Amino acid sequence: MTTDRRDFMKILGGFALVAGAAPLIPVSAGAARSDFRSGPRTESPVAGLDPALGHILHYASLAPSGHNSQPWYVRLMDDQKMIIGVDPERRLPAVDPDSREAMLSLGAFVENLSLAAGDMGYEAQTEVRAGSPLEQEILGVTLRKAKPIAYPLKRMTLRMTAKHGYRSSELTKDDVDALAEPLGGRLFYFPPGSEHARCIEEGTVEAFRVQTGRDEAQQELVKWLRLSHEAAERQRDGLTTEGMEIRGLKGWYVRNFTKPDDFMKKGMRKKSVDQAARLVRQGGGWFVITSPGESVADLIDVGRRFERMALMARERGVAIHPMTQILEEEIGRSEIFSNHDSGMLPQFVLRVGYLDPYPDPVSPRRPVSWFLRS
Ligand SMILES: Cc1cc2nc3c(=O)[nH]c(=O)nc-3n(C[C@H](O)[C@H](O)[C@H](O)COP(=O)(O)O)c2cc1C
């Protein structure tokens, strides 16, 4: 009897279901837990660059970004002054046409930069240069020698977006208060089972379904998929098999036999909607983060505050999963705006939950020299 590819995928699906926890599958050891020979986020020195600046930019690059597109570039004016911009090739026009999310990611980048600079004895002074998120040069940053402000940089190397295995218990008040602190009153927590949580769950799945059905959005996702070891190692950005938590035998199969274009197929799209529908029901509820306005400065500021919060989450055993489709698709946005007053500007919708064990980061980063321009 021959087994064609579709049958094989079915078998795999069934196997994963039976096995429950994919890491138990013996081939997972041979299926290699890392897509990278040198580790996904290894720091490499840049010839001719002040090593302190190299460290600071490396930490900055550990920031999260939509589709892990790492939209930033850094143009050095001299050893202390730099311009931070958005690489047009790294925008996500199909899901983020206004570059709102690119600004949030840049905000997270600048927050890491600023905290790392402080730890190394510099103050990072930032100045917004762009009048619109669609411009290329967004911020000027000047580093000045200052008294060090110690910061546990390990938080940056260990921060990650985990998606599976959240416990369903509500977050404690202590954890919510601590994580909300950097957001200055703009973080709202909706525990599981609350009416708001239910609305977010339904809205997220619906928006996910609409987005997955939009060819241009799906094509954009395909552009950022790095399924094979070779693609992940060569490009060091985007969504790797491991980063999407496709593990064990399934991970091995996807790495070796699935092509990014397969994600355009109806069956694959349906699978990802089904997976989103399962995920929204797992976990300890939702955080929604709002901003007072939508200027470049507002968006950078909320990205910075989000990152400060995300950096503290692991120590509390809390995982954070941005599920952004509800803010990207008209169906989600109109639902939000028809039920809230116009001053409510949501910028992040985050699924949260306790996670134990908490995995180590796997999503890759480009080395500093790749995003540095002189
Ligand atoms: C603005 C923004 C939007 C994001 N939206 C999503 C999303 O809709 N779904 C998702 O699974 N992850 C989302 N993420 C998480 C990224 O995919 C993740 O940060 C990236 O792959 C890098 O992985 P890491 O966070 O583990 O370093 C988002 C992150 C940011 C900063």
C-alpha cells in the first residue's frame, strides 16, 4: 500500500493528537531543536563599531515584531548619534497598511536600546522625526555618557512569545498590577469567562478567519515563512517552524516537505483558523493596551511601555501572545468601535496565561551588521 502526502499529514495529525505532547515523539531529538548552527540570537561583533554600541544594538534587536519582520534599520551618524528607521521591504502592507504595528515594534526596539544603554552607562535621548508612520526615518537617538542604571539584560535574551500550553487559571492581582505598572493606567485585564474575554475570543477568531481568507494577507504571511533550516539560517527573520511551535515529527515534516506556498491552500488555511479557535480558549484571559492618540510619538510610546511590561512577564511565569487580527481587519475594528467610545484606541490585544515550563526563545534575529547603515 502506498501512502501519499495527504495521508501522511493525516497520520501525523492523528499521531500528534494521540501523543498529545509532541516532544515525547522520539524523532524530535533527530529533528533538531534548533534551526541554527550558532543559535538563533547569537551576538556577533561588528568590525569597526564601538563594542558598547554593538552590544546595545544587539539587545535592541531582541525586540518582538509582527511576523518577526524586524522592520528596523539603524543609520549611524557618528558613535553617539543614530537614526532609526523602517525598512520599506520589511513593512507588512497587507495586514498593517498604516504602519501602526511597525511603530509599535520600533517602540519595543527603542525600549530595549534605552534600557541596555542605561545599563552600560549611557543615557539614550530620543527625538521623533517623522510626522507619519509611513515615513522612513522615524527617530533620532543620541547616546550620552551617564551614571549606569543597572538593568537585568537577561530579561531581553529570555523574552519570547509562547503560544501553547497556557494554564486556564486567572492571573493574580499582584501579577496584573505589576505588569500593568509600565502602562500607566492603559492596560485592561479581562479574565477568562468574563463577557469582554468572550467578545475578544469571538472577534479574534472571526477576524482571523477573514484575514486567512484574504489572499494578499496570506501571501504576505507566506513571504515571511522560513520553514526549512536553510531558509531560517540564511534570513534570520520571519516565522520559523520552531517559532510557530510546530514540533516533533510534525516539525520535521514541515521543515523538510512543506513549502511556504502550501499555506495558500484551502486546507492549510482552515487548519490555522481551527488552531486559532482552540488557542483563544486557552489561557488566563486577555490584556488590552490602549493609547491616548495615534501619532508616531503615541505609537512609539505604547510600544516602549508594552516592551517594558513584556520583559517582566517571564519572571512571573506569565506568557504573552499578541493576537492582532482583531485590530487589523475591518470586521474586528468596527465591532470594537461600535461598542466603545471614540477615545478608546486599542493598540495591543494580548492573550495571557501562566506557563510552566516556560520555553527558551527560538525565533531568530538578524545580526547587527545586517541592519546597520552608514
Ligand atoms: C506589533 C506586534 C504584533 C504581533 N502580532 C502577532 C500576531 O498577530 N500573532 C502572533 O502569533 N504573534 C504576533 N506577534 C509576535 C511576533 O510574531 C513575535 O514577536 C516574533 O515572531 C518574534 O518572536 P519572539 O517574540 O519570540 O522574539 C506580534 C508582535 C508584535 C510586536
